[in-house]
Amino acid sequence: MPELILNRGAERRLKRGHLWIYSNEVDTKRSPLKGIEPGCQCPVLDSQGKPLGTAFVNPGQLICGRLVSRSGALDGALLRERLAAALAMRQRYFEHPSYRLVYGDSDRLPGLVVDRFGDYLVVQISNWGMEKLLPQVVETLSELVQPKGILLRNDHQGRAVEEMPLVNEVVFGEVPEMAPFEENGVPLLAPVHAGQKTGWFYDHRDNRARLNQWVRGKRVLDLFSYAGGWGVQTLARGALSATCVDASEQALDWCRANAEHNGLGDKLQTVRGKAVEVLKAMVADGEKFDVVVLDPPAFIKRRKDHKAGLAAYRHINELAMRLLAADGLLVSASCSMHLAADELLDCVRGAAHKLQRPAALLGSGGQGADHPVHPSIPETRYLKAHFVHLAAAAP
């Protein structure tokens, strides 16, 4: 197989445990990237020719290599070992079989995501190297988990970046349109075939659990609600009412389905529209809520979007605060990898200061244990959520 020889010093980050190789770190005079087949597993050497491991390679990408082993190739036996380890770790920390079973680099399986919904698995692959192992992935998962069905949701944007075909199909058994599962003791349904990503966002599980202890008898506003992960759970934990806001009517249908699934449809209200426009209309109407959950999609997808994205976070946090009753609770979240937790908190602080509302940080959270952070790869830590108590405007 062709080798990747790195430039002098480029191996330092890899030796500290990181797994990514950037194209400008490769000595292309000694080891040309051109001509390497996407998905090829190649030995990686430092500038002195000392082996560093084996990597999936895609020569046309900025991240052109992803280490899969510090020695040999990622074959069927090693794949099984790592999938079994990922499963064992989730089984240790989760009582119910509802979780992210595989989280890419953090489980030493770059490019692979697997979410488990009880008897059903949803698989996503985002690089050519893992794509070549797909038959073994499906076979091994079926043996280890013994699911009723496996759905391949390879229709996400990441595959388009890698110039991979978009596919959405059941590759094992049968998978219902709405897969039943459980989160924080609440029975729910995930739209695994037509929903975003794998159908659900398990990453906020712990943050939802924290909120759930403070919502009894409260009026809750859930912005960017998707299928009601926040709003419906608050109803199940005693909230007086929940209003879910989303730009997608289909997402709101899923919210209603989850509320009805828990016998709480009469306590749910849904509003279709862009969050900023809905917020402005509610402010104009003088509406107030005891709890506002602000969990938007990533406003900063690339580093160059940071300035504009930061302004967007400031603006929407201010609008959300205007809807909070005195002594209300704001949950301000972000899934932008390029936004630091302190930066999000500064957006909250600035908005509270502008509105002259005394604020108190009750706590902060990140992603759950089924989205483990790789200690050497800061990019695997992306989620943040701040729980902020806001008093009435200062006299």
C-alpha cells in the first residue's frame, strides 16, 4: 500500500493521541497524495521513516488521513473488538438500550456513528474508509446486538463533502418509521427514516434531565423544538404547559406524536415559524414563560463564520430573555464546535446586562456519556448548555 510520510514535526500531535492528518502535513514530494484511492488504509510514517500507525486516506480532503490503528490495518477482527468495547461501555452506563452506541473517533472508529433505539439501530458513515467496511459493520452489529432491524441513514451533508453517494435504506431486518425508545424514563418515538441526522439527538440527555427537575407547574417554551426532546419531557415531569416552536410542520407533527404517546397532547401547543420571527411576535404580544429552552442548530459551522454566528447567539438570547417571566429559567445551548462555552455564557451575560436583569448561573452541561470526549481531540467536545436564573429587571 502507498505510504504517507509526514513533514518534520507533524507527528507531534499524533504522538499526543490525536488521530487526524491534514493534507499540508504530508510530505507530498516523498509520498504524493495524488493517485491514492479514497478509503485506502495506508501506513503513516514520520519524517525519519518511523511508523506511526495506519490511516484511512482521502487525498482530496483537508483532513486527508484518520488514524485507525497504531499498528496494523482496521480489519474485521479489530472492528469487532472495538464495536464490542463500545457496546460494553454503553451497557455499563445506561440501564435502557437507548443511546449513541458508536461515536466515531472517540470509539476509535472514525467516520462511524451508530444510534440505538431499543431493538433498532441507525448507522451513519462519513468517510470512504469506513464505507468499505460497511458489510462487516452491519454483520458485526447484527451479531453483537441482535437487533430487529438496521437502518442506513447515509443521506447527510458530510457524505456530500466526501463525494460519497447518498443512501437511506434498511440493510437488515425491518425498521419502523417511528422507532420507540426511552430517554430519562420518558417513552418516546424517533422519526428515524425522515428525521434529522439519525432521527434523535441523544447528546442533550443529561441537560434535559437537569431541566426536568425544575419544571413542575411551569410554563415552558421550547425553541427549535424538533421532535420535542425538551418540551415533551418537561410535560412528562409535571410542566403546566409546553409550547414547541419549529420551522418544520413535520417536526411539529413528531412533537405532537410524542406528546400523545405520553397522554399529554392537551398540554402541548405548537407554533410553526422561524424562531426569531416567532420570538419577536411573542414579545410584541406580551407573552411570558417560566422556562425558555434555546437549543438552535449550529450558527457557527466554520471558523470563518465565528463573528456572524456570535452576533446571532447574542441576538436570539436577548429575544428569549424578553419572554422570561420574573425569576424565570433560561436554558441556553449551542452545538457549534467553534463556539467556546465561555463565549456562549458571555452572550447570555451581555443580553442580561442590556435588559438590566440580574442573572445567576445555576449550572452548565455538555454532551452525555454516550458521546464521550476523546481527551486528545478537542473537536469531539462540541455541546454546551447553560442554566441561567433571571430575576425581574432591576428598578
